[in-house]
Amino acid sequence: MPKYVIERELPGAGTLTTDELQAISQKSCGVLRDLGGEVQWHESFVTADKIYCVYIAPSDELVREHARRGGFPANVVAEVTAVIDPTTAEDGR
């Protein structure tokens, strides 16, 4: 199933409290349940003014539907075409 990186512009994201982040997470999980398990949230990274999320879903439309239902911005939804890490540099021969 495809994996997506979602960029959410959220000014002040880095100053959200633990309680605020928990509330956002709970809202997201509730919407995911309502979508019947078709969309899976893998993890998110909070920066100063954005949140970057990694989702697994059958389509970008479902990722955007999750955002719409949750009231979350989804400024960029990009399908992951490859994953690399330091082991990618190793010669596989």
C-alpha cells in the first residue's frame, strides 16, 4: 500500500502543549476509526511552524479526506516513491 508524507502548515506548531498535541492526536485517531482502517497514521514530526506526517493509505484522496474530516491542513500530500538510509550507500554486490 502506498505511503504518503503530508506537510501541514500550522504556525506555532512547535509551541503546542502536550495537552494540545494529545487532543490533535485523539481527533486524528477518531477520524481514522471512522474511515474504517483504510488509512493508517505511522508517525508525525512537529517543527516550529509545520507538522510532517507519514501515512499509509490506498490513495491520496483518502489522506485528504482524513484531513478534511479532522479539520487539519494538508498543504502538500506527496507519495513516497523510495526510502533510503545509510545502508543504501553500501555496495549490494
